[in-house]
Amino acid sequence: MARITAGIAASHVPAIGVAFDNKRTSDPYWAPVFKGFDWVKEFEKDEKPDVIVLVYNDHASAFDLSMIPTFAIGCADEFAIADEGFGQRPLPPVPGHADLAAHIAQSVILDEFDLTVVNEMAVDHGLTVPLSLMFGEVDKWPVKVVPIAVNVVQFPPPTGNRCWSLGEAIARAVESFPEDLNVQIWGTGGMSHQLQGPRAGLINAQFDNAFLRDLVSDPQRLRLMKHIEYLRESGSEGIEMVMWLIMRGALGSNVEELHRFYHVPASNAAVGHIVLRPT
């Protein structure tokens, strides 16, 4: 049967994608960011996942303020690269795993989670930047992807507890899929950052590092953290970290931390990254 073998979290700062596409990864400013992902690139070569359930948020590419589902799953065989206003990133289209996605959708909806099924959508930097960081420059992606889009744009976003519970439901769905698949689940977004208003440029390294630590040592604290604490401590866009809790919830009670990285700044945001193994 299919099994979740690892959980990975990473920021998806759009400027990282610009630096990657323009071959600026060795520039003094960007080199520390990309070096922080050297470990996971080797890890992925060794692990050879078949499918990634990739949790991210759309940035007005597939959805906009006229319609934003709280949770949506992409069930297509392939996902085009979105044009976010400056043309498509020069990347191959992202291959989907429609059978696993449909199975997850059915299982999770019957598990009483209202999940929007999307059969055609383009994916933006929220999904493609983590792929570039983990796999580098490729002619075609070495894995298939099941995108899970989460609303962290329009209030109210889902609670951390609801995200955690969705992760548990996704794990049950994966484990009941009959095909023998090595599946990873990724949570993307964050860490602390604010893009507008008087606090634009806010970065809270203390909050970020406590969040990374407690993904392992005290996930219950994160599961129950209120929206207002994310907003106050990590900025208006720091709420994206609830998506990491979908990843963490899918791994079960106990995890082993394999790798951790944190760097400030990347553009006007903090970059966080962690790799976990369910035990």
C-alpha cells in the first residue's frame, strides 16, 4: 500500500524563484539560501519519492477574491505553470497523480472534510519554488504531485487544529491506497513576513525558531495557536505556517528531525525549512 515516509516544510518566497531562474544562486545575497537546501537535494535523490502531496497557497493564479475555497485538491494528470504577471517560470509542467488525488478526495470528503475538487488549474510559486529548491534544475520533474491548496489569503483561514486534523485524514487516505507508493507530504509558506502596512518587512526570528522546534517537541502548542498570535508575532503573511500543520498532522504523534535550516533575509521574508520522519 502507499505510505508517507517523510514530511518536509519550506518557505516559498517568490524572489527565490526569480533568483533561481536567472541563475543567481551563487550571488553573495542568495548563496546562503540555496546552500541551506543542499542537504535535502541529496536526501531526495536517496529517497526517490513517487508522489508528493504538496500543501501550498495560491496567489490569485487559480483562484481570486471572487472564489477562494478553504481547502482544494488538484486531481489532474498535469498542472501548467501559472503566469503571475511576468510570464510563466521556465519550468516543465508539474505531473499529477490523478488516481491518488481522486482517492484522497473521496476518502477525505467521506471523512467529513469539505474539500473542493479541481480538475484543471495552473500552479504558481507557492508550489513551484519548493520544487525548485528540492530538485534543482530539471528537464522534467522526478515525482508526481498532488496539490492541496489552502486559503490563507482571505479571512478567515482554517485553524491550526483543523489543518492538523486534515493532515491526519490525508494520512489515512494515503495508507488505504492500494498501490505501492513512496509518498512525501510537504507544507509550504511562511515563515514570518508582512508585505504591507506599517509593519511591512517584519521578521520575528524568535517566533520562527520556536515554531520549528515545536514541530518536533511540542506540536500541541502549535495545533492550538490562535490566528491572532500568528498575526501579532509573525506578520499578516505568517499565517501561512498553518499549512505546515497539515504536513505535521499527517506524520502521526512522533517524528524524528532529520534536518533544519533557517535564514534571514530572503527578499523581505525569513526562510525556514525542516525535514521530518514519522517514527
